[in-house]
Amino acid sequence: MTMEVEPEGKNVMCLLTDPEGTPLGNSVYLPQNTGPQHLQQIVNQLLNNEDKLPYAFYISDQELLESLGKYSEKNKISVEKVLKIVYQPQAIFRIRPVHRCSATIAGHNEAVLSVAFSPDGRQLASGSGDTTVRLWDLGTQTPLYTCTGHKNWVLCIAWSPDGKHLVSGSKAGELQCWDPQTGKPSGNPLIGHKKWITGISWEPVHLNSPCRRFVSASKDGDARIWDVTLRKSVICLSGHTLAVTCVKWGGDGVIYTGSQDCTIKVWETTQGKLIRELKGHGHWVNSLALSTEYVLRTGAFDHTCKQYSSPEEMKKVALERYNKMKGNAPERLVSGSDDFTMFLWEPFVSKHPKTRMTGHQQLVNHVYFSPDGQWIASASFDRSVKLWNGTTGKFVAAFRGHVGPVYQISWSADSRLLLSGSKDSTLKVWDIRTRKLKQDLPGHADEVYAVDWSPDGEKVVSGGKDRVLKLWMG
């Protein structure tokens, strides 16, 4: 039986583990007055960290913010049981929440459908229903280049992780590569898909530098690998029986495609062979995200935006960043579907899902891992954003406040804040620690389709039906 008030001398038996569940040493007796500060010293000591790193501590997905004694008392924990404490490394830098609109930039003549900051955070691109891609000058907050050539709506855009290329895909099914320095097309449109483009993903720079290859997904049921140097499609990945809705090029060199045929397929990229199929969803797969996505997107660039002189140096730094982020864990994949559910997968470990994630009351539109891989966020037509444990897939919290479907989400570089854009015309910033709304950002006159948080953490961009781009600052 547990006593209501533990005597002073009682210790708590604790086991420290990393987010994967790997124990750090054996179980230890810790004094009841041990709190996060003391635990931080213990972890740094046990890991032999030369530079002391910040950690947060979680007991069954709840952050420990008090002493172990107070926690045990509050949660009626038996002192005979071993208390499992998960330590999570925190970013050493802090991103300030954005709270004001610093510029509203007109330029597009139709809805803004996609926005993306370059990997170093210095440039910004947008794609629109007016058939153009635009590059914007972040210094002066004015339009820089208008890239013309598409015959139809520009549905998606993607920067190469070395920052040297921008690719856009249209409703007509063609892709175009642009030189971001001049705003001019590099070569003719890339033709091959018979229907509109639904997604674009670049080969990671730690696998190949300078960046040459990217993969596109299309409504025509195929995904295609393109080489920007050869300016043609080098491999066609066929096998899905319905539209391919999303595509990701993983850090281990494979490509993941999600489709309306309810499956996710995993492909190798030398010959385009199908490696495995991930089945389980009962309806269209809408969105895929990788646990390593942030380092894949930013390559060698971190929040300091240090520039590099050679492709070799870039490859080396990108590989170091990738390995450090991934640690000893397998690359994880999360999928969101029209069946209201999500699945967490470890495709290299098993073809069966690790976790089925339920709770949304409407279709799941967008899923995204935090930059450190510790969290998964999901946006749904049920007007909520949900937060899940990135390792176990367990539900953690629901963020409510939007009064319309949530279309897109984006994380701050330090994984502490989450941004969402909605049909209700607002953006909202959510605080992961307190699990509450941090900032409400009204200002758009209509639906917000696209949002992005710059890799350096300084700026947020949003675009939508009202045709303007808004930049938001801290």
C-alpha cells in the first residue's frame, strides 16, 4: 500500500531511457527532491557530454516539471514500482514565436497554392493558380522574379536541399526547373506525366551532391525520377492502380509513394524496383512524412544558415547532420488518410504498421514530424491539429481553436512551436510545452492554403485564396 505522504528519506526507483526506450544504465534510486535540473546533470554525466546539453523529461508522455516526490504524490505512484523517465534532447537555440505581420505582398493574380523557403532560409518561392512561380526578395519584402512558362495552376514547388534549383509542378502535368538566382527556366518543361502533379521530393544531398535528381508524383498513377542535368525522366515508378497523392525521398535512399489505391509503396532508386508495400489504410492516403524530413530538406544548412563553398563540403556536413538526427533509430514514416486515421511505420523493420493512430473525426489532410523527430503533428478537416509521440505514435494532445478545416502545418526549427493554416483565414501558433495556443494570426481575407516556417526560424510565410503573401516575424 502507498502512504499519502512519503517520509523524507524515501527514494524513488527510476529508469532513464532515450525516446527509443533504450535504458541509460541500470535503475537507480533517486531522492524525492530530484527535479529536471538534477536529472539534466545526471544524463549529461552518464552520456559523458563534454558540452552540457539541455534535456526535457517525460513520464508517460507528460513532461516532468517538478520533483519526483511531488509527481509521485500527485499521480499516486507506488514507490515500489520502477518509474520510467524518458529524456529528450532539446534544441540549444530558441526560436521566437512570430506575432506580427511584417509585410503583405501582392503580385499573384490568383490564389497562392504553395509556398516554400529555400533550405538556407534566404529565399522564398510561391506557386499560384495564375500559372506563375514567384521568387521574393526577403530583404526588401518585394517581388523579385516572376517565373512564367506553365500552362496551368502551379500546384507544388520544391527547393533542392543544396538551394541551387527550384522545381514546380502544374495541373497540366508538366514540371519546370528554375534557376533561383535569375528566375529563368533551366531548360524546357519536363514532360512525361499525363495528369496533374501532386508532389515533388528531392534526393537528399548527403547521398548525392550537387543535387541532380528529384521524384514527382502524379494523378496519372505514376511517380517519375528526373535528372536535372540530363533534363529528362530517368525512371518511371509504375504500380499504383490509382492516383499517387504524395511522395518522399528517404534518407536511406528509397522513395515512398502514397496513393488513392490505399497503399504506400517503397521503391529503390537505381532501377526503380518495388521493395515493399505498406497496407492498412481503408481509404486514400493523403499525406506522408518522414522522421528525418527536416534535415533532408535543409541538407547542410542549420539555423545559423552558414554557407558552403563546395558540393563535397555540403555532402559531408549534410551526412553528419543526418546521422546525428537519426541516431540509432530507424527512419520512421507516418501516413495520413481519408479514412480519418494515421499509421506510424518503420518500413525497414516491418511491412506492418507500428501503430494505428486514431482520434480525428474527419479526413487527415497533412502530417508532419517535428525537426527533432520527437513529435508528429496532424491537420484535419475536423478543425483540429493533433500532437502524437514521434517514437510510439501515442496520442498526446489536441489543439482546438480553428473554426474551419486545417490545411497545412509547419514546425519551428527548434521543435517547440507548431504553425497551422486554415480555411477559417487564420494562422495559429501552438506551444508544444504548454499544449496551448501561443499566437493567433488573423489578417488574410480568405482561406489560407499554404504555410511555411523558415529554417532559420525568423520568418513565417502564408498564402491562400486572397492572392497575397503574408510574412510574419517574431
